[in-house]
Amino acid sequence: MKQVGLQAHLTLLSERRLDPKIEHEMTEQTGASDRGSSAIEAERKAEQMTFSGAARWMIIVFTLAAIGVAINQLFNLRLGGYSLLEGMYLYVLAGLFLSLTFITFRAFGPPSSQVPIYDWFLAIATLMVTSFFVFTADASLDGGWEYAAPDRAVWASIALYLLILEGTRRAGGTVLFCIVLVFSLYPTFAEHVPDPLNGFTQPFTDVIPYFMISSEASFGIPMRAFGNLVIGFILFGAVLQFTGGGKFFNNLAMALVGGYRGGAAKVSIFASGFMGSMSGSVISNVLTTGAVSIPAMKKTGFSARYAAATEACASTGGVLMPPIMGATAFVIASWLSRPYVEIMLAAAIPSLLYFFGLFVQIDAYSARRGLKGLPKVDRPAVMQTMREGWLYIAVFGLLIFLMVAFRWEKTAPFYAVALLLAVNQFNKNDRVSWQGFLNIIVSVGRTLSELVAVLLGIGMIVGAFQATGLTGPLANELVHMAGSSLTMLLIMGAVTSFIFGMGMTVTACYIFLAVVLAPALVQAGLNELAVHLFILYWGMVSFITPPVALGAFAAASMAGANAFNTGFEAMKLGGVIYVIPFFFVLNPALIGQGPMLEVAIVLGCALIGVWFLSAALQGYVAFVGPLNSSSLSTLLRVMLFVAGLCIAAPIGGIAGLSHLMLTLVGFAIAIPPLAFAQRAAQN
């Protein structure tokens, strides 16, 4: 859904002439790798795809049925005088959404709304198999079928296993499919695998029923998080966008920061951040908000490369930004058995640091190049924007109030959706029609079917480690391999998260590493919540880091920039994301875990450190002056970078220095570069 509220603004901007020295930079040609460009093109086609006829009505009916079942379960309405067991509830959701996976995703070739006849048969088969598990849930629970299933349950489990594998392949891609396939079969040959992956071997006919029936595999923590939390928040995000929320946040960002230097890029930070938080998808966010923000940045003097990198970084950070974040945050809450509001609050400080670093770099870039803000005539008025869209802020306020004050995490998004739809009918500009409502449901159905197929698949990875009894011993082996070195263990964790993040979705990457890596890091004495956020952050890094960098490549294709150059520019712009996870995992005060005074001091130091790091990367100290107008430029930038690390690092013990001494050393190192920058600004 493109943000149409700024089209007039873009028309005005398109008539402006660029500085000749900038036009040359904007002639770069797209050079995305085959893998990146094909994935991006598929995503774009999927975004534009519309269903009609029987397929459309099946998506609508099944999605509404699933939402109705979820409301009945989460509000404990007991409609019809009956409440579903948790297992039955999850089987119902799986049956409805996994069957939609075969309707919305094609087996081969590009995305298409034309559903082949064999996909209809697969959808019907999915409904039949999951119905078997729904109606036998009581007997399964009483009889312990996950360990001793009757023949009919074994065959039903194998059928569902094959359907899940195919659904995972369609929704998650070939790489994720291969990983899930190998790990799902791993318990059948575990004793033949060398240490540290050696485990107990079990027959195939015992393993598959365990995956499908137990609460430790496909229908374990990932699906429970989906049924209890994710479904409501994804519905809320979709309704917010379709009722004009995306346009409002774009206009609000334009009104607040559009007039400052580099205003178009600063608008992108705020708008893409809000949209990413609502959508939970980096590439989808790039393809929607980027359609507006990238041309606006280019027309106001940003190079194509820099505009694309800014959009990619902002969209990546949006998925990490409270209050909604991506689906993975809800999985973390379920995994740790903590209220989601705790995850949201813990992620607030790292998210603030990331966006602050991005903002400061853009300000420095704009100052160095003499870029101006958007003229007042091209910006919406703040008060008018607030009058037209205060509802969206009120809805966010209600959502957060219900989660924090009443801990209604499971039901709060449904209340917010009801309020949004009710009040929306009084908004003549963005009023949702009946057809618009159906479009919302189709969009939600497609998103949820994709997520369910992936969650069911990666749930088998969790089940494989549980079935072989490998989780505990593997953590011990990882600690032993790291030689009891916490630094080496963290580096191993970061590299592993990055590698798996390249080939898997963020949620899949997180769940795999939560089983394999997180116990080892926790065993080494690190804060459990910080460890899980560490994994999440490093799983996101691949979206802006070559050689994959799909977020950067998607933005580059829209901006007409070289893909790898954009990826490297995004690495520099989003540089904070590489260091902040190490900081908060070593000192949980940076995720709000500690005394208030310590949190405030550590946060203040981190903000100053991020400011210095960003200045070193850009060669310009925002609000002070340039560093790159002398032969000493490189030395000054290195000094400021080291100073930023010393001040931002919330730990002591480096070179025998306490935290206080390390911070003071950082400020001492920063004095020469800052003095030079101030002198250069005055000349």
C-alpha cells in the first residue's frame, strides 16, 4: 500500500534542479546479485498480487474464522458453551492458515494469483489432516500419543509433516526448507553424527508423530506465541496501515523534521521506523515507504546510493522498534515466559541508540554537503496533521496502556483494532469501505499463512533437539570450544547469528539459535533477556550487510543505485547495530535491567559514544564541524572512533581500567578531534 498522501509533494520536488556535482553520483546503475534481485522482484510481485473469485473468498472466510476462533479463545468467551484445549486451538489455526499457504504461494515460478488445481487438493488435504488432530486431541492427550501413537495417528502425522515441509518451502524459501528437512530427519541418524552433535537415534515413525503431537515441536513455543500474541498484533498493524496510519506517520514525520537539513532522509527514518514496527518485514517496508522516501531524498540532493542505504537502515531498525516490533519479539516473550511488555521495554534503549546513530549520521552528511531541508510549502502543517490523525496516536496510547496497566497483552490489540475501525468510520478522508475491509482481511490472511508455514517448519528444529536430548550437552560443548572465553563465545554467537540470518527468516534464525546458542551464553553468566535480544539483533544484521543484504538490495533497485555499494553504505550508516548488542549483553543496564541511576548514566554515555562513532564514520561532528578538511583527517576520525567506543562501552576491565576511568579516557581522546572540528567550522 503506497503512501499516497505525499504525491503532491513529490510532484513539486520533481521539478527542482539538482546541484551539478550531485547529479553525477545519482547515475549509478543497479548491480544486485541474481539471488538478491530475484528475491526482491518476487517480493514486489507478491505485494502487488490480488486474488479474485473462489481463492479470494477462501482467504477471507478462513482468515475471519481464524480471528473469530482466536477471539473466542483469548477472551475465554466459551461461545457454544465450549472452550478449546490449547492443542486443539493451535491445530485449528494451523489447518486454516497452512491450507491458505497453498492458495497464496505457488509451488514453482513467480508469485501468481492463479491457483492450480493441485494446490486446491493440497489445501483440502491440509484441512482433512488437521481436522483429524483436532477431533482426536482429547484421546491424544489421555493416551500419550506423542510417544506411542496408534497407526492412524502415525500416518496422519506423516501426511501433515509432508504438507508442512512443502508449505515451509513455499513461504520460507529453499534454504529454510533444506535446513528444516535435515534437522527434522536428524533424530533418525543422530548417533552416527560426531560430537558435539551426537545424540539418541529414534525410528522415523516415532519421530514424526512426536513432531506433530507433542508440545515441544511444531506445536510448541513458536505456534503458541503465534496463537496467543502474534495474530492480534499483525491484525492491528494491518488495520492501522489500511485506515491511513502509514500516511499519517509519514506526514507527521514530514511536519516535524522535514524542514531541517537533510529533512527528506530524516523523514525516512521516522516514517520507515513506524511502518517497520507495524509490518514486521524489512523488505515489505522498503517496497512501500521506499516508494515515497527514496525519490524525495534523491530530489533534495542525496545520492541514489545514500538514499537507498538510509531507507534500508530505517526499515531494518523499524522491525526492532517498540511498541509492536516484529513477530520474533512475541516468540521471545513466549520462549522466556515473560510478559511481552518486558521485551518491549528492554528493546527500547537499543532501538533508541540505533535510530539516534542513524539520525546523527544523516545530519552530519547533510551538513557536510550543504543540503537543506524541505521548503515550508512542501511540508504539511504540524497542527493540521495532528488534527487529522490524532486518532492513531490515541490508539497507540490505548494499546500501550492496556499492556502496561492491565497486562492484557493477548487481548489489547483486539481492543485497539475495534476502536480504530469504529472511529475510522467518522474519518471521511480514510474511511474504510466494505471492499477496503475485505482487502485488509486478504492482506492479513496472506501474512499469517506465510508466518504459520514457517513457524510449523522451524518448530521441528526445536523438536529435533528435544527428541535427541542434545540441548544441554550442546551448550556445554560450545562453552568448552570457546575455551571459557566470554569474548570468543560472543563473537562465535554473532558470526553464527549473521550466517543463519542470511539464509533464514529472522524468526527462524532466532528460534534455531535460541535452542543451540542461547543456553551456552546464559550458562556463561550473561543476562538471559539480553542474550535473546543479542541473537535477534545479529540475525537482523544480514539485511544491510553484503553479500546478501536483501534490504539494501531492495532499496538499491528502487533508487537506481549499485547494490553492493548501497550495502556497504548501509553498513556504515547502520554501524551502531554491530556494536550495541555487545554492549547490552555485557551490561544489561542498556536494556533497562538495573538500578535507575545506573541505567540513566549508561544510557547518557552510550548516546555520547554513538554520537562520536557516527561522527567518525561520516567525517563530520554533527552540531560541531568537519573533520575531513585536513591531512590529519584519518587520524582524527580514528581517535574519535576509539573515544566513542570507550565512552559507549558500559563495562570496565579493559586494559585494567574501571568503567569510570575508561569513560574519562574516552573523553580525553575526544578533545583533539572536537577542538579541530570546532575550529574548522569557525574558519
